[in-house]
Amino acid sequence: MAKKDKNTEYIMLPDKNAWMTTFSDMVTLLITFFVLLISMSSMDSKAMREMFGFFNEVMGPLEFAQVQEIQGLPTLIEAVAPKIFLDSLSLNRNILNSLEKNGMGGYTGRGKDVLEVRETNRGLAILLNGDVLFDEGSSALREEAQVILLSVAQTIKDANSTISIEGHTDNQGNDQELYRISLQRAISVLDYFMYTAALSPGRFCVAGYGATRPIDTNATGQGREKNRRIEIILLKQRI
């Protein structure tokens, strides 16, 4: 074999037939494309159903020994409840229906209004009577409150909204204490929704406003009672 001259620069020329590889790949892809077009244009729906039905009879990694078939797809996918959109009338009606099912129907004759649904510029607001939910000066939920909150939770669990839980008080007391008790009560409601009703914490925000956002006068006992409340707001804007 002749030795290469060290003083000569050698250049490797490309293979003249290399283009054939690319050309053949392109032709193969084009043929595949046209075959697919023809097959799809003349697809027999009955034949397709029979073909896909075959997969329910074959042995495979998803085989169950008891039935010797692949588990059906719908049973493998966790059912996800559809998101629902509510207005004030349907929200109020659904809560009342839940109260009825949970054994607390006809609450309006008990001397205190338990809840009210309002449409606000921020979204739908569920106003819960603070005196029904909590004992005076306490942030621990009363037993009756848990039935009410369960009914609310069952109603809002599939709502397509961020939900704000906000505590409010009347003006009886110092501001610092009113802020504290309003926030603690809002957190108690949030805890119930998360740990008892099993709602996702990522859907909620919480706040305590003390006596700064009254909805009625603080000059009368009836007005102060309305101001002592928990608001659960299905916000229009996501946070």
C-alpha cells in the first residue's frame, strides 16, 4: 500500500450516491401519507369498532386474571366532577336543599336568619350569621354550625371560583381584638372546609376585617347582629 505524501493535502470527496438515502426516505414518507389519506377516506366505521374492540380481549400488561381482559378505560380514569357556574338564586336554592337533606330544613322560624346569598361586585357572597356559627367571644364552631357549613361545602365544592372566607364583627370592643376574633373565626370555617369537608385548600383565601365593613347600623342590636357574620365569596376574579 502506497504511503501518503506528507506534503500533499488530501480532501475526502462526498459519496456521489448519498443523495439516494434522503430521496428514498422522502418517497417512503410521501407514499405513507397518501396511503393514510386513502384509508381514512374509505374508513369503515363498523370495521374500526371491531378493530378497537379487539383490545378488550387481548392479553397484556393491564390484564386482570379474573376476567382475562384489559380493564376498560373509563374505570381507569378518575372521575372528575364538572365545574359548575352558579347565580344567586341557584346558589341559595342549592344550599337550602342541602340543609334539608342534612336535617336542618325550615331554619327561618328559629329566631335568627342563618344565611343570605347576595350578588356583589366581587362575586356571589354567602353571608352566615356569626351568632349561629359561634358562641359570644369564641372562634370555636358550634355543633349546629357544622351542619350549615357542610351544606355550604356540598354546594360550592364544584364551583369554578376562587373562594374568599372573610370574618366580620360589630363595633363592640377594641379594634385589635375585633380584628383578631374576625380572622380566627374565618380560619375556623376554612379549617372545617379543608379537614372535615375535604375541599382543596388551594381554592381558598382568608381574611378578618373586624368592624371595618358593616352591612348595617351598629346603633341597634339587630344591626349589630347582621354585622357579626362570615362571608363566603365566590370571587369573579381568580387570585
